[in-house]
Amino acid sequence: MKHRQHGLGCMPQDRRSLGEDMRMAASGRPEPGAIPMSGAASGKAAGTSLPYFLGVMFLVSTLNMADRQIIGIVAEPIKNEFGLSDTMLGLVGGTAFALVYPTLGLAIARAADRLNRRNILAACLAVWSAMTMLCGVAPGFWYLAVARTGVAAGEAGYAPCTHSLIADSVSPERRSSAFSVLVVGISAGGLVASLIGGLVAETHGWRAAFMALGAPGLIVSALVYFTLKEPVRLGAAARAGRAVKAFGALMKSPPFLLCVAGSAFHLMVAYGLAAFGIAYFVRAHGMSVGAAAAILGASAAIAGALGSLIGGAAGDFLAKRDRRWLAWWPAVTVFAATFVGVPAFLAQGLVFALIGAVAAVFCNTLYQPASYALVQGVADPQERASAAALMIFIQNLVGLGLGPLVIGLISDALAPSVGVAALGMAIAFSFLFNIPSAIAFYFAGKTWGRADKPC
């Protein structure tokens, strides 16, 4: 790690021969059928066309978010059937997931830095899809909570594998745009959860919604395993036993820590909104679950997809002039989201509330592709999966573990005095976490320093 400068993980060419790098596969041995140059250099992922590869990554990202977010879509009927408080909804919707997801992600990341990432991703996708279906047969709160931890165990492999695969398949100058495919997939997953999950829940009950969203993942898992090839790493595969050293080096990088801290604060807002947004419109504005999921979910998904695409393109455009904009662009956008989101959930009128909520989602998603590109630029090539996993670890302990829980606690505390308005006030308060998020992103750019081009 001595080659770092200002936290940047570019690999000097004299560290090892290019030919040696190109011969290295995930296991450290030559990969049969590998292309004779690195994926990022050739624009292909180990012989797979780049558009197809990114298309499959999009499907994986879509299912990842759909299976995670369905709990928020059907939160109100679950609350009514099991007699839960908002705090308990926050626990099952966020904290139960966060107890497993980030920690296991670190272990899977170290495996992904040394072993075949395609195989790991396919296995993880199969696990989280099967566990999503098990949520649909939960007889009570604790069974549902355990099943949700099973979903988290599978999804723990999503970010380390997909981020590392993309980083080794796309040139540095195009990574922010490539990562926007994952973020668009997140928006598409929200759309699938809202439209399909909401419709199925409305007509066949909330249990059937889990079944409907879990089953397609088993098919896509097979698609990943049988149609994708492992791309050649830009650096040699990580050696066993380097986990502590790799994570320790990343934790000493100020731009990495500040970027992750900024995204963690912001995700308290995003995950809280995902957990309680539909429930808020059902309670405060009298909408049905199906109508709220269809109108709000579809609108927010489209806004999120546009925000992801625009955010990725803006990140690439600005980073060509100064790489620090990979941090400063997120700072600007999450700060702006605060002033959109707060009034949206304090408004009395349904139309204003819907427009404000959708606009807040748009602002919330502008930051993500650039922040992914920053983290992958800071990391060494052989530690990219670990960098993604460490980012997810911190993000989810704070964002997913605390965001829905804080909203639930505030809502329950305010409910005796303000009634159904309590949940909206709690969500509005959560948007204030975007302010420390913006500050952290700003200083991430300051500490990273300027460079001629992104790495």
C-alpha cells in the first residue's frame, strides 16, 4: 500500500508486469477462455459483451432492491396482522437486516478478492431470493425477523461482487456512468416492489407479495452462473490473510472514511423513507396500499432512475476536470434534498406531499454513482471488493440499522400527542441527517486532493 498518494489506489506499472496481471484470474491462476487483455482496457467483461454484462448487473441490482424493499411496501398490513408498533417495524425493516448484512459482507468481500466473484454472486442471489420467499410464510414477528436476516445474509455478497466486477470491466473514465447502472437497478427494484408487490399484496395478501418477488431471483442466479465469465483482475488476486491489512489501510484513508460517513448519514434518510414512505401515505392521506405503492412507488422509481443516470453522467463530467467533484457533487445534491424532503412530509395536501417526496428521491439518488466511483478509485485493484464491503458495512450499520429505527421511535413517541401526523414528522426530521452527510462529502473531496484524471 506504499504506492498510495492522497489516498489514491493507482497501481504503478513497474510493480508487476502487465502480462502477469492479465494472466491472473480470481483464483490466482490463468482463467480458461479469458480475453488476452484486462476487461477495463478492452471494454469487455472476460469475453462477455459489455452491454450484456451491465444488463445482467442491472437485473441483479433490481432484484436486490426489490427483495429488500418489499418489507416497506407491505409494512402496514404486517403491522395490522401482527399488532406491531412502528419501532418493531423499524427493527424488522432495518435493524434485523443490518445486524447481518454488513458484517457478513466483509467476509464475503475477502473471498471475492481471492475467488471467483461470478460464482459467489450467483450463490448469494439464490440465497436471498429463497429467504425472501420464506418471509411470506412467517407465522409471527420473530419468524419474519429471522427470515429477514436470511435475506440479509444473501444480499451481503451483492455489493462486493458487483462493484469489483464492474471496476475490472470498465475503464476508470467511465466508471461513474457504469455504476449508475447499479443505481438505476435500485430504482427499478423499487418500481418492481411497488407495482408488482403492491398489486399482489392488494389482491392476494402481503404473503403472496414476498413469493412473487423472491421467485425470479432463482432464475437470474442461474443466468449469472451460466452466461457470465469472471473478468481478469486489473491487479493480482488478493492473498489470503491480508484482510486486516486491507481493511486497516482503507480505514486510514481520509477520503474513504469521509465519503463512507457521508453516505452513511444520507442512507439514514433513504432507508428510513423506504421503510415508512408507503405507510405514511396510507395513514396520513388515506390511500390504499396498492394505490400508494403504485403512485408513489412508480413515480419515485422513475425519479430515482433519472437521478442515477444524471448523477452518473454529472460525476464523470465533473471528475474529468477535478476528481474531487466525485465527493463534492454528492455534497451538493444531498444538501439540496434536505430542503425538498422536510416540507414534503409536513404538508397537508396529498398532491404537494407526493410531488415533494418524489423530488426528494430524485435528489437523494444523484450522489450515488459518483460516491461508488470515488471509493473504487481510492482502493487498490486487488482490494476493490473489500473497499465496497467496508463501505457497505459502515453504511448499513448506521443507515439501515438506525434510519428506520429512529423514525419508528420518534413516531411512537409523538403519536399520543399528534396522532397520524407523527410518522410524517419523524420522516421529516430524518432528512436533517443530510446536513452532516453533505459536510462529510465536502471534506472527502478536500482530503483526496486534485489529480489530472480519475483513477
